[in-house]
Amino acid sequence: MAVTDEAIEKIKGMIVSGTLRPGDRLPKESELAADLGLSRNSLREAVRALSLIRILDVRQGDGTYVTSLDPQLLLEALSFVVDFHRDDTVLEFLAVRRILEPAATAMAASRISEQQLHALTSQLDALGAAPSVEELVACDLEFHRGIVQSSGNSVLCSLLDGLSGPTTRARIWRGLTQEDAVSRTLHEHRAILSALRDRDAEAARSWATVHIASVEQWLRSTL
């Protein structure tokens, strides 16, 4: 194991064991290096790496702190990595969405508030019957984000938020080239919303699966 990797593992161990908790300030560099049996250089590199993935927060002139470790904060690193996807991995992103998003939609069926249902309905109504592809895709992103947020699971919400970006171009491409893509998407959105309004988790799960799978199936056949 590389020296820096060993240093990262030791700091991680302190956090996992509870020796360091969210919001705690790390001991002075010289003290921590001695306690962990590390050189100050390897400790410094480990701190730099852990700050990049939002585990640690280095505050100039103040010290280094463990962050809140909030899932949304930590999963920002995933979004950064996802931004570097290749076109040939879009199908894989869609496959992961097809696994996770229907589950989130089913969870939302029992938790979504009337106010949130009204907001989703207003979104769809504002689009009208014949929106442009760009308007539809923008609404699609917000529509799904609103539903997933209603699931009450912040980890699931952050994961899906990070995964939705790479599929945006595929959805625009589909809307421009597939004859009935816009009308199908609107129909599927209405069906998902109706299932949520009925508090029917399984119907919501099924329609969310159909909705995502239709994009996946179109892209697979196109490629």
C-alpha cells in the first residue's frame, strides 16, 4: 500500500471509529503524524486528498475539520466523476437509473405531500400539449428531481441527481429524432403523477420503469 493510501486509511479509521466526528478539528499536523506513525508529508497528502472528496475541510489559518459528512456533500464527488463519462457509457447510466428511480418513485407515493403534488401538476400544466424538446427535457429533470426528493431518502436523491446529467443529451436526441417521443413522455409523466396522487406505490414504480426503459430501449436500438 502506498504511503499516502495508508495515511488516508488511518484518518478514515479515526472517523469510522468515532475518534473524529463530524465538525471535529484534527489535531495539529505534528501531533497527528506522530500518533499515526506517519511522516508529515504523507499526512499532508492524505489531508489534501480527503479534502478534495469533501471528507475534510481545510480552513486557512484555522485548521482542518471533518465536514458534516452529509451524503449530499460527499456524493458531489460522484457528480464530478460522472461529468467525465464517455458516450458509450450512457446506457449504463440509464440502466442504473432504471434500477434506482422506480424504487424512489414508489417510496414517494406514501410520502409526497399535497403541496408537492400540486407543484408537479403545475409543472406539467405549464408545458402545454406541444412543448419544445428543450423545454420538455428541462421539465423532465425537475419533475424527476421533485419526485425523488419526496422519497425522503437524501442518499438516493443525491445519487440520482448525479446520474441524471449524463442522460440529458440522449433524451434531447430522442426528442428530436423519435416521432412520438414528446407525446409519450408527457403521457408517462401524467401516469406517474396519477399513481402518486392515488398513493399507489406499485403503479408508480411500474410507470417510472416504463418511462426510463423507453429511453434506454430507444438508445440501444439507435446505437
